[in-house]
Amino acid sequence: MRSHILLNPGPVTLSNKVRQALLTPDMCHRENNFAQMAQRIQNKIENVYHEMADKYKAVLLTGSGTSAVEAMLSTFIEKENSSTLILANGVYGERMASILERQGKKTCVLSSDWSDEIQFEEAEKLLSGENDILYIVTVHNETTTGRLNDVKRVTELCKKYNKFLLVDAVSSFGGELFDFLDEYGTVKAVAATANKCLHGTPGVSFVLAEMELLELGKSNSMSLYLDLIPYYQAQKKGFSPFTQAVHNYFALEAALDELEESGGIKARHERYKELSERIQSELNNLGFYTYLRTDDYSSMITSFNVPDYLTYEEIHETCYEAGFIIYAGQGGFEGSMFRIANMGNIQNKDVDRLINVFQKLSQK
């Protein structure tokens, strides 16, 4: 079976080292060797960003990135006595609103058009008046369009109005720089996953939360499986309340080691920028124009307009036949947009081939 280069925003094309880790001999999740591995992984996650080391603790879950987001919101946000402000400008911000609404938790949603930035002015007007908001939640890298939201600006609002922040960093952790962690006490937790910028496999996600918040032992969760507090208590000794995705742990540890060996978060971010800037420039020159301004994008995913003379299906099929998987637009963007991510084991020669595919497409 031919292997495709994955240019969708997770799962990613694996390195040989990570793929080989999946062949590690079977292990029981109740044995000490698993517990030791789990604790090593927690420590490595906590040290991806030096600003988080010794301040935040990683709680590991078996599930997708959404499970980590839902666990974070479920555990820390109260059902009574306060409300939560959701700053949304894409699918994943709106998904957080849906999660909280299903839990019966009081919310206020400021939804921007998916093409636009967060409504900062409206948020400040709301926060400056009488309100019962305790938490603000938002998405760092909104892969609906590829926009990197200005979370640092959100933290400034939090500090000004004495609110706390929870961040969906599912598609930015390990690839983007976290400029919003400069003052401890505002960002209470971030949710992330193994199978995006960390270059692991689907099946392991995690929440990095303030140690003091976890040590309080207070949970607002309405879920048994997604309550972070029992996980945190059990994982102090390396174990978990439920069966964990053992082989995906093997892959994640290998991926974290590769991240460190390659120069850490700064080196990965620079590599992503190099790839994304080249893809944007080359495709723009061929008439496949970016949907947003180039300055608005994160370093790992770009959205492009579908030209009038092509359909998304034609672009996808041509890329697929050449060995690449690209991604369609979501919601109202379906058919008018496509997205290209540059996470994972992407080599320069892969981008060379990709550009050749779009050169042929531009001549149709």
C-alpha cells in the first residue's frame, strides 16, 4: 500500500523512529514499567516550554484532542455561581461553547465571523460592565482557517478584569511559541494532543494545568471518564483510573525525544515557518491565493481559496494521486477553500513535489 504524505492538520506523517516505537513489545498498563514511562512522558511534556516547567502538571488521557478540551472545561468550570466567556472565531471555539452548553454551564459566547479575529473590543465592553464571568476560554490556533489567535491579548484582558483563562492549544502545542505564559496565575490550563505538532499518534491527549489548581482537588466534572482530578491523583504514581493507550505512549515518548533532539520548540517553530512560508509563496505565485493575510496564519497550516476554474474535488484528487492528502474547508467554506498543514515528518523534497503538483493544476 502506497504511503501518502499527510498535509491535513493531524494525524501527521510519522518519522521512522516514531513508527518503529509502535512495535515495542506489549506492556500492561498496571505494571511499574508502564508507570515509569508515563511519568517520563509527563515530565517531557511539562518541559516542552520552559515557562511551564515546575508550574504546570500534565494529566494524560486516552482520547483525541477534543477529549482533553472537554476534560479541561468539565473539570474546572463551575455549573453554578459564575459564567464563562467563550471567544470563538471558528469550528473549535464554537465546539467549546457546545461542550459547556451540553454540561448545562452558563456561558456567554462572542462569535466572530470565521474569517475575522476575536472580538476584543466587544469582549472588553462586556468585561468592564457588571458580570459574573470567572473564566475566559479560546482557541490558540484556529485550524478552521489557520488563524493564530492573539491569546496574549486575551491574557491582558484577564489580568485587567481579574479573570482566568483556559486555552485550547490542541493544534499549537509543540509547534507555536507560547507568548501568553509570561505571568503565572492567569492561564490556568491548556489542552493539547500527541498527534499534531508533537508528531505522535492519535490516542493520547493531555491537559497541562496549574499545580495548585490540581492540588486543590476540586472538580466540577459531570463525567466519570473526563474528570481530571482522579487522573492527576493516580498519575502521581504513574498510573491512571482507566486503561491507557499503551502503544501510543511508546510513540509519544519517541516523538518527544525527537523534538528535543532536533532543537526543541524554537527549532520546530522555525522549521514550520520555513515550510509554511514557502508553500504560501509558491502557491500564491501560481494563483492559489491565501484566504487570510499571511501575517494572520500560524506556522503550521494555511488556508487557500479554490480558483474559479477548479473544484476542491479536482485539487484533492490530483494531490491524492500524487501521494498527498490535503484538507477541505469546514462549514460554509466547504468547496471554496482548501487547507495545507506542514506538521509531521515533512521533508523539503516533499514540498518540491507538492509545488510541482500545483504547477500542473494551475495549467488546467
